Amino acid sequence: MDDSARTLLQTLPKVDRLLENSALVRETADLPRSLVVEAVREELDTLRARVLGGHHEGLPLGHNGGFDADAVARRVLARLESWLRPSLRRVYNATGVVLHTNLGRAPLGAVAIERVAEVASGYCNLEYDIDRRARGSRHAHLESLLCRLTGAEAALVVNNCAAAVLLLLAALARGREVIVSRGELIEIGGSFRLPDVMEASGAALREVGTTNRTRLSDYEAAIGESTALLLKAHRSNFAVVGFTEEVSGEDLARLGRRARIPTAEDLGSGLMVDLGEYGLGAAPTVPGVVASGIDLVTFSGDKLLGGPQAGVIVGRAELVGMLRRHPLARALRVGKLTLAALEATLLRYLDGSWRQALPALRALTEPVDAVGRRATALRHAIAQQVHEGLEATVVPSEGRVGGGALPLVELPSRAVRLRAHRTKPEELERRLRRGRPPVIARIDEEGVYLDCRTLADDDVEAVAAAVARCVD
Ligand SMILES: *Cc1c(COP(=O)(O)O)cnc(C)c1O
């Protein structure tokens, strides 16, 4: 250690002295003392290491060149504040990607939020049968509703769709074979790879057909003694075009019945209603797949269904019963908060208010004119708050469904393009992203884009204020 470092370190305040700093005492009066002491120690350790490492720039020094105790105390407070700030935070999604997996997929509708708050704020009948004054089942709450909506005989809710597939394979095909088309050995969002889930479940994968063509005769020829299941997986996040052939759910279901082998389809998206009239193409719906005769269908709660993270299995009562009784069902079960949110979401399909009440469905089906009006309102709100140094223009944009669903669908949209006179697009994007609350935007060489399909009318003022804070 050189002399200057030694001299500087001698001015570093001691722990006890910092703990008596008046600002620190005032600001931390309600916090556990052990936490404050830990923050002080960490801060002093950090400063000491920086001096020893020769990184002197930005050190909290006073006029005399030594450490300034007040400035060090402010850094301790900042450290405590960062510890106490929740890591999981609300952000504004201005990307135009409706079911953005990194941004939490579907936002919950107001009714679902109310139901979660109500159920969470006291006790509830999660496993209590109020009529019979007896123990009940958490699985009972949503079953009849799911059956009514999908046309299935039985239903079971688990943690997510990956869990639904895992449970299905473990309960029906452990130690036996599952026949899957090579064109459907999907990977979704990095960590869900059908062959890996299959392996984890203890089922053996029997691939048939080729990447682009699989015929019913391929499945038929592969059926043998150890066949436990015929599985179809929906290609949620990619498409195969050109010289292709795949077996329909109807045909696979018919083959399964003839061979007395259960059939299942992993649908993923959980679309409940036909969105064709909103320009979203002909995506398979859950009721449609159930009607095709497939025995079991699995789907997510937070994709096109527009609800909380969950995995739903609907289908034949006997098979759903086997899944429910499997030991893994206990490990993969959902909690009361999820059930409350999912039930409130599903009820919106029953009462017909899904388009207005579920934010993701609203965002997917909203006419581009309405998105444009929001963009104009946002541009106007920004102009009211920022008087110079920024150019905000409404421009055509393109949204996406996201969440590994409907990969080919482009959602026509409108965005507000921001160009700051004194700040580069990358810097403006970074400031928006790191603001409080964060605004997640798109960027190119031309500027920063706030896509208004994924913003709500109620977000406009807050986003405009966030923009104002980022402009020099
Ligand atoms: C998204 C998806 C899954 C995984 O769903 P999670 O709810 O994220 O676990 C599984 N299968 C298909 C076909 C999907 O699209």
C-alpha cells in the first residue's frame, strides 16, 4: 500500500461514528439496527477496496481531500434503499409484443386483481366444502367452469403448461413409449424442450415421420406393445411451410380410439375463442381441440387465455383422474391466488366480457384506429410536458402476439417515435428503461419507439411523465 492510500484510508469514518451520523440516524429510525450496521460495513468495505485497488474516481471525499462522513452516510442510505426496493416491479410495456414472456406475459384484468386481493386478504374455502362442512378439494373450484367453457368432461389446473405436460407424461406413459411427429418436437422459450420433458417424466420418445411431413400411417406403424400415448404438440412459435403434411387432431383421435391408446395435444396458447374476425388467423382453440376427440388437451393460463401463470389439462374424466391421483400432482399444484385469478379470468369468457375485461385480449383485438388515438394522446401528453429538445411523432408500427403464440401474425399498430436533440436513441432508451417506473421501448437508428398497442389509456400520463424525466 502506498502512502497516499494509507493517508486516505485513515480518514475513512469508523462504523460507530457513521452510525451516529444525524442523517443516517433520522432516515433509518424504523429499520432493524443489524441491517443498518450491515449496510455501513458493506459500504466501508467497498470504499476500502476501491482505495486499495487505486480506483479513486467518484469517491465521497470532502474539500480537505479526506472522506466526507455525510457523503459516506448518503451512500449507505442509497445502499439500504436498493436493498429494500422490490426487485419485481411494474414496468410499462411499449414494445408492441402483447404476450411478452420477459415482461410477465398476460397482465391480469381488474376483476382478477380484485378477486386475488379478496381471497388473499383473509381465509378462504380453498380445501373446505362449505355446504357439507367437510374437507374439500382445491381442484373442484374451477373444474365445472372449465368443462362448461371447453366441452371437456374433466379438468385439472397445475403450475404451468410445462408442468401439465410433465404430469400427463409421468402419469400415463412412465416407462413406456409416446409417439410424436418429428415435426412437432418443439422447444419453447429456452427451457421447455419436448424431448427433455419427456425424458424427465420417464417416458420414452418414439419419433415418427419427418420434419415437414408426417402421415397417419407413420403413427400407425409405430404402435406396439409399449405404446402408452399418441401426442400432438402445437407448433406455437414457428411454422413449417412448403411441402408439408401433418395429421389432424380428428384423425389422430380416431386412430387412438381404434388402437385403444390415449391421445393428447399440447396446445400451449390456451385460446378460448375464435379470433379470426380480428385478423388473427385461424389458430386452434381449446374447445375446438376438445371437439376433435383428442382425449387430453394442455394449455397455459397466461398466453392467449389472458390470465395468470397456470397449466390447464382438460379432457376425459378417467384420464384426468389418473393425473389428479399421481404424486406429482401434489408437487405441481397451484395456490389460492392463482386459482382466484384464473377463475375470474375464465368467468369473463362465460359472461362474454373477455374483450373488454382481459387486457391481453383487448390489446390483441383492438382496432388499429383506437391504438392510433392512444398514440396521438401520448404524443400530446408528451408535448405538454416537454417543451424543447424532443421531437415526438406518431408513426405506423407493427406489434406481435408473443408468448410463443401465432408467430406469423403481425398486429398493425401505431407508435410514438421519440428523437431527442441532445441525446442519442440508445441513451434515451436506456434512461427510459432504467427510470422509475421503467418504460420498455423499441429502438432503431431513427429513434426510440413507444408502441401503443401494449399500453393502456390509463398509462398515457405516466409514460409521458417518464419520457419528460429522460430528456435533457
Ligand atoms: C408455451 C408452451 C408450453 C409451455 O407453457 P408454460 O405455461 O410456459 O409452461 C408448452 N407447450 C406449448 C405448445 C407451448 O406453446
